[in-house]
Amino acid sequence: MDNGRSNSDFFRHLRDGRNNLPFAQHLSCLPNTEAISSLPITPPTTYADPEDEEVLSTAVRVLSTEAMALSCLSQLYATNPVARDGFVRAVEAISTAVVKGGKVIIIGVGKSGKIGEKMVATMNSLGLLSVFMHPIEALHGDLGMVKPKDVLLLITFSGNTPELISLLPHLPGHLPLIALTSHISYHTSPLTRERKKAILLPAPIHEAEETSFGISAPTTSTTVALALGDALAVVSARHVYTGDGEKPKDVFKRNHPGGAIGLGTGKGVVRVSDLAVRLEDIPVVDGILEDGLLDSPPISSTSSESDLEITEWTDTPLSATHSVRVIDCLLAGVGSKTGWVRVSNDQVIPPGRLKSIRGDVQGGVYEFEPSLVVAKSEMIRVSGQANAEDMKKWVMASREEERGVFPAGAVLGVCVGDAGKGEEVIAVIEVDELMRV
């Protein structure tokens, strides 16, 4: 896991002879000054003001230096075993903590603390419960927020921040500890050297900030830390949220209803998925298992509710002979919060069709004309992200043109994706119900 090289050794080898490192041959961290100088200036300058040129030259140097640091960082995580192993272990630790009801406790001081606060905000928006803990405040009571299922994330470029070193002995030893630091070796920082469960997330820079800009203020170092934190948050969220309708983008949409982002992801806009009923929330008629089998004998059409035929049924396939009775569906519909019922995994009866039933309710649901049952294959597939108002306009236009696309009683099958044939229907809504909203 540990390559035994210090941070300074790594970059000395990188500068003096990049082929000295097994993965350095893949790095392209030296700036292409010819390419940079050949880039067009927008808008084009009409005169050269010396003061303006100096201002812009310095700005471009800062931006290109920080871009270079990010390029080197991405190459590091593409090739270096310590960095790659550390990132995978960090994602696993965070995912495990969140799934088990724990949280990510991010600790830092100074500019690293500010980066930590931003990481907390990003992780929370993605459904990864996180809190920020200042190391000084931790020593004065905030340690009480640390719980047995949590994971610790310490941010320090030097790896030797006194406040963090002082706090380290008081942090529970059984908790996973992630150290986001400039070190690329487990042996060079006390945070990772003295902690058995430490996970190293290297965030080095290719050149000291004082060398780059003449000042040692955290600039390039905080940029790489912020970028690595973003990568950690995005990957961890994808690792935790994998279900249909519960992807990171769905979690983010739910957690961020405000501002321009909220408007762009649904605030003020009603989506079809907001109105539809999820199939998993629709009750199955009594007697039908999830695999489409009867778990008890059906009520005979010649018997009463209290006079059941004595018949042995064991995992009997649902067939036309042993059909579901209309009265059973009516009873299930009354008890359903949405009015929908399911008669199999792929077949539903909408509330509108249940309300229209007239005649013998002791008969089977497949005996009615027009049909009560709607299979997935008969549904009009639409994307759950479709704007409900736009969908209503589409229905109205189709009906005015008498195209017969949306007849009365039609059912929309709502899909997570673009509603193509390969997309699974996860929710349903009656066209007539949509038009009433």
C-alpha cells in the first residue's frame, strides 16, 4: 500500500526524471507554453496597456497553475496505487457509515476548515449525512457528536496541523479515519502513521504556493482538496443510492428545492412522476403472491363469503380458470389509499375503471367488457421527468385532432428514463386523472 516516498521525493523525481517513477511516464504535468500562448484572446484587444497586461498575466498564471495541479492530481489517482487504494477505501467507509445510519464528521482548521464546510454542504445535498467539527471546539465538548457508526475525515495539507494532532488521541480508535493531506506516504504524517485504521487520500501539489505566486497563502492546495472532496462526495453518493427513482440526482432534487438549481430541477414545475402512483405502493389483491401465484383457494362463484369450497391449493398458477373476482378487487380498492389495485406484477386496475363497474361483481375481472385490467404493454409510456402541464397540452391537442392516442380510461406508464421500450414502468396515472389536476 505504501510506496515509501515522501511528498518532496515524489515531486523531485517528477521534475528531475519522470521515468524514475513507475507511473510517471503517464504524467503530463509540465505546461505547454506554446499551446497556452497560441490560445485566442476573447474579446480581442485593440491596444496593449502595460498595467492591464500585468494584471491579466498574473491571473492567467494563477489559473493555469491551479489547472496544472488538478491535472497532476487526476493522473495521480489514475496511476498511483496508494492514492487509488485510499480512494476506494474512503468511499467504502463513507458508504458503510451512511447506510448503517452513521455520518461523516469532517474536521479541519483555517482554510482547510472552510473546504471542509463546503464538503459538508455538498455531501448533505447528495444524501450523505455530514457535519463539520472544529478541532478546538471538539476538545471543549463537541466530541459528543461522534457516534459509534460514524466515519472521520480530517483535512490538513501539511499533515501536521497541531490542532488535529492534539485531537487525534481523543478520537475513538475503532472509527475509520480518512486523512486528506498532501502526503503520498502513510509513514510521513502522524495522522496516518499512528492510526491503524487510517485511510490516506493524497492531495499534493506540483509546486509550492510560495514558488508559484510568491506567497504561501493556501490557493493551489485548497483547490486540489476541494476537487478531491467533490470526487469523494459524487462517487460515494452513487455507491449508496442505486435504486430506481432513488439515484443521486433524485436525492439532490429532493434536498435542493430552492434557488436557480431548485427551479431547474423541479421547483415550481410539476412533473408527471409527482402525480403518478408507484407500482410498489399499489396493493395486490388478496390471494395473489408477487410471483403471480395464488396463496389460497379462490372463492367459488357458487359459494358465499362464509361458505368456501374446501380445496387444496399449493402455489397454484394464476389462470383463466382461477381468475380474480371483481368483488375482491373492489374490496381491495376500498382499502387502497390510491384506489389502484394490482392483479399481477404487470397488470393493474385503475380507480376509474373500478368505479365504472356495473353488473355481476362475483365474476372474474377478465370477463368484463370493456376490460378492467390494464397490462404494462397496453400503457402509454411517458418519462417521469415530463412537465405535467406540457403533457396535458399534448393530450388536449391529440384529442382535438381526433388521433385517438389518449382515449378516455387510458393509462400512462411512467418510466425513470426517456420512456423507450427498454425502460421499466415504475408508476402509473390515468390520463383522465392527469387532466383533472
